Amino acid sequence: MRRTGRILAAIAATAALCAPGPAASQIQGVTDTGIVLGTLLDLSGPINFWGLPIKNGMEMAVDEINAEGGIHGRRLGLIVEDMAYDPKKAVLAAQKLLNQDRIFAMVGQMGTVTAAATMPLVLKAGVPHVFPVTPAEMFFDPYHKLKFAFFTPYYDDIRTGVKYMVETHGKRRVGILYQDDEFGANLLKGVRDQLDAMKLSLVSQTSYKRGATDFSSQIAKLRSDGVDLVVLGTIVRETIGAMAAARQLSWNVDFLTSQAAYAPEVPMLGKAAVEGLFGAGQTPIPDPETAGPEALAWMKRYEQRFGKPANVQAVVGYIVMQTAAMGLKNAGRSLTPETFAAGIEQIRDYRNAFGSAPMSFSADNHLAARQVFMARVQNGKWVRLTDFVRY
């Protein structure tokens, strides 16, 4: 049984022995002694290299919060369900969390297509849907009092990247290869709008189905259309595959990706094929050589616990849970979905130890940030090129 599972068992046992007060008993997932949170992660599917370390980071945050006394005397419990990056499995897992586990809030579930399939169920149940691990705009727009987004939207991210490449590297003939779903559509719109703003045209566009492994035909089309910059609406594996296909054709065009591929696995697995790749990030990849004292101490604790160095995915899981905990703390002892939302709205210009973009919320703004920094793969690792910028 996971450590968080033991925590949940303890919460349930305490609740059975000690009748909670009226306010707590009326709120799903809240007792006098505990708060039950849930999340949906890919632990066995194509992007489990994101899901597994996110899980580690979230559970590490929960354990540290509980070791310090919890939130206003309540211990956090976290139930993690594997949805394997499959929308159908995600819906079934979300129904379990809502109806069987009766979670108080859905925190940090990952994936644009999977979270898009489950968010309506969560909100219909009156359960807060906070900080999904996806920068898609639908998770804060249109406004809903119980939904909050953590990540700079793909739209802002890719517009910033295209503007940077046009102004800094003189690109004029831009093409895009994108995943044929909501994730890719966000990036396609951002590229089109930025090019329109700069009075340029999208020279070429081509797509692929989620799970594809062969990108030779798409790369051949982009090359024949004469693009001088390929924007990649891809995640890690597809980023490597597309660039490898280009290198096999001896085509040394520049590539730009979104924060979906700003991960250490890209240079680690792609090696020479991905050298020179440009991308954007919201939270820097942890590096012992540049980390501050607090972040470095956390990295050491993480490696001691999990037997491997912390990556940016683990940091994301940790800071998502820590930020949710700030909202819970701000809500006070009288915890309801509405007071939790109000507690998140009190967070202003928050800067965490890992160097993420400053985060702020308000009653009419449920998005943490819109800034990114530009980076590039150089000598086998991501190297930061700029401060935080926005198109």
C-alpha cells in the first residue's frame, strides 16, 4: 500500500471513531481530521515518464505537509489513479474518485485530452478542479468559480516562441507539425495568430494522430514547402521522432517546441538528433550547479527518497501540490469548495524556490501565469536563453 494510502486509511479510521462536526460532515472529502484529494496520472501509458515523477513530487509534498501538522489540523490524503493517457480510462477513474472515494478536490491531473474528458464531471459534482498538468486554455477559460489553471497556456507559450524566432533568428517561412487533437489545436491557433500579428503567413501545416511513430511523410512535406522554422506541436517521443526524421534527410532546419517537450528526456533520449532545438519553459529543469539552497536541499531529499535525481516533472508535481496547500491554508478551518477557491484567489506574486514564473490569482483571474523563458538544447542539455517574456 502506498504511503498516501496508509494516510487515507488513518483518516477513515479516525473519522469512524470521532464523529466530525456538522460543517465537516456536509463537505465531501473533508472530516475533522483529514482532507481527501485525488488526481489522474499516466503511470503506465505513453507519457508515464511525466506521470511517475509527478506522482513522486505530489506524494513528497503531501508527506512534508503532514509532517508539519497538515492544514489547520487536518492531514492530507492523496488518491492517485492511473489513466494511461486514455480519455475513456480517465473518465472511469474520475467517476471512481468522485463517487466512491468522494474526493474534496481534483488536483494536478495530467494531460489535455484526458483532463478535457473529465473536468466536466468534476465541476458538475461541485468539486474543485485545480492545476491540471496541461497548459491548455480550457482549464481557466471560460471562467468557472471552481476551476484554476497553473501553467502558462500553450497559446501564449508558442506565440512567444514564434515571436522570438522571427525577431531574434530572422525566420520568415514557418511551418507546423502538430498532434491532431485539442493539444495540437491550441498550438496551431497560437502560431497562426502570432504570424498574423507579424504580417507573415503559415507556409505549411501537417498533423499526426496521437501515438504515431513515423513522421517521414510530414517532414518531407514541410521540407518541400521550403520552411525555415518547424514548430512542433509534439510531446517528448514525437519531438525526437520528428527531428530524427529530418536529420535522416540531412535537413538541418531549426525546430521550435512548446513547454510540452521542455523535459530532460528530450536531449537524453534524442541525443544528436535534437541538438539545437528551441523551446519554452515555465519552471527551469533542476540543476545542482545552478539551484539555490532551498531547491538544492529539496533535490537531495528527493534523490534520497526515490533513488534517482529529481527532474522538472517531479518539481511540477511538488509545486502543484504545495500551491494547492497554500489555497487550503488560506481557506481557514471552515473548508468548503468556495472557501478553497477564495483561498487560491488570495495568492499574489508567489515565487517558489525552483524559479518558476511568478504566480498570481484573483477573483476574476484563475490562471497563475502567462510568461515563459526561452531555452535551447546545447551539448546534450537544455540551456536557458532569456528571462521570463511574453509575446
